[in-house]
Amino acid sequence: MKTTLITVALALGLAGSLAAGPLLRDWKGLKPGEDVGTWADKAGSQVSVSESAGPEAGQAALAMDATVVEWCGVWAAPSSAGMGSAAGVRFQARSDAPAVLSVLLTDKAKVQVEHRVRLDGSGWQAFELPLASFSKTEWQDPAAPKDGVFSPGQLATLGFSPAAAGACRVLVGPLSLVAGKAKLKDGRMAPDVVQDFVGLDAASYGSFADDKGSRMRMDLKAGAPDSPGLAAALDFDLKKDGWCGEWLRTGEDWKGQDWGGAKALLVEAWCAEPVQLQVAFNDANQVAYVADAGTVTAGAWTALKVPLKAFSLNLYYQPPKAKKGAALDLSRVDSLNLSPGTPGKHLVWVRKVSLER
């Protein structure tokens, strides 16, 4: 990720003027352009930073309002020149809608590391990030050593960057250091969750349909029966002998998921009428597989269980890049298709897709 960061000299000068201790950064009395600032691409991204009310009485928060086209973010000087022997950082944050936020740490040598947290848009959330959970960003400052290793004792700047395109407002409370052992708490999906639809950006799902008039539309919204939070609403009209469906990304990025060793795929769905669903995916060889998931019980949440051994080659479609004849390879699955098998107009809610091991 390409960023523009505060110079080392400015960062060190500001760090020395702020109180040292377990508090890594307080947000009271922000000085935009001095101890906090912004960066953005030239493609139209916009971001502003201000001070707002914090998660606890008497606390202040950093407020970031952003419209992301490619990349943008906020940098801030820490309250101390380094993190000493701290095991990690702890803070609270909130957003006005589900969002993924990259938390950036940059040392004096300009080596930058990050860890992403996921906000569900429901209110203040507590996060704890062990230093071991941070990894080097894809983009590194050209001035950073090629094989440089991040040095927490030489922390120069903090950074916060929205990870998806679109508008968002994110508030970050005071950051404190964690002594002893830090326990990862980042709000992200559990390892065996394929998709829970929290923070899934619009570029990561889409509809497909025949030319007979069938249609499909998926919206991520609240309002699913007996289910708090967001869920996927699949609104479709399947014509007789037609087809339609929705493809969606697995996991939180396009790196794909390793389904090796999984026994079954679980789809939690609800519909007012009994509706049959079908699931499909492409394996690591880009070979398409498909299976019937079963029928959603009318008016009740149904956990449809599809054994992985039930999937077979899709006889009606194979991608151009499919390695024909290759054995099933579940080491990388990056997308999943959900398709109805019951004709007519229906609304199906799906709140989670996961693996059973």
C-alpha cells in the first residue's frame, strides 16, 4: 500500500514533547499538520482528521472521515519514541458502518508493518494487537532498507487506513501499550468462516442470470428474521428451466482459503417458503465443482450441510483456465456461488457460510 508519512525528524521531535508511559497516544488537543495529518492518492480519495468524543467519559478520539478511491489514511506521532518491551497495543474503535481498518506502525528506518481490524458498525469495539500479529506492508518506503525488520523500540509514526473503497467514518480511541502477553482480538472472521458478510465490499460479490428473464440481486443489510446484525438478502426471480445466482468472495481478501481437511460446507439460510439451494466453487486448479445444498425450511433458519465429497464436476460450465483432468485441490478457494433451484420470486437470507472440520 502506498502511503506518504511524516519525516523521521518531525516524528522524533514530537514524540519527545509528549508524555511517555503506557499510553501510546492520547487524542486530546490534536494539532493537524503537526502531530497528526493525512495522505491520499491522486485518483480522488479524500480524508480529513479531527478530534471527537472518546469511548469513555473524559476521553478524546481521533475521527477520520474518508472517501476512498484507491488509498488514503491518517498518520500520527506516538506519545513516546518507542514501544519498549511492550507485547502489543490495545484500543477501542468504532465506525458508522462495517469497515476494515489497517493499523500501521512505522519505525525510524521507515520500515512499515500493519495489522487489519474489522469494525461491525454497531458501536465501540475493543481491540488488542500483539506485535507478532503485524506483518510488513506490501508497499515500503523506497528509503527503507530492502530487508529491514521493524523495530518497535524505534517507533516513529502510527497510521490508520481504510482497506476498502467507498465512504466511511472511523473513530479511534486512545492507544495503550500491553505489558506481558497480548491476546489477539481484531474482530476478524474465525479461520473456518467462509463468509459472514460483515464489511464485504461491493466489488467482492455479484449476480449472474440467464437470458430468459431470471434475475438475482444481493444486498447486505440488517433485518433478517431473529438475527441481529447484517446478513445477505438474496432477492431473485428464477424462471422455469432458467438459472441465476450470486458469486461472492471467500474470506476477507482475495488470497483464497485453504479448505483442505474440511468435511462439509455449512450454509445458514432463511426463507418464508421452502427453497432449494445449490452451491458451487472453483478449486485451486480453477476446475468448477457443484453440489445441491438441500432445501431451506419455510420460516426457520436452516443449517444446510453439504459434505465436501458431495461436490462433483460442473457439467454445464468449466472456466477457460481450468486444468482439465486435475484432481480436486482445495488448497485455495477464493469464491463461492449460491444459486436457487426453486422457480419463482423468493427472498432468501444467508447470515453465514462456514466449514466443518
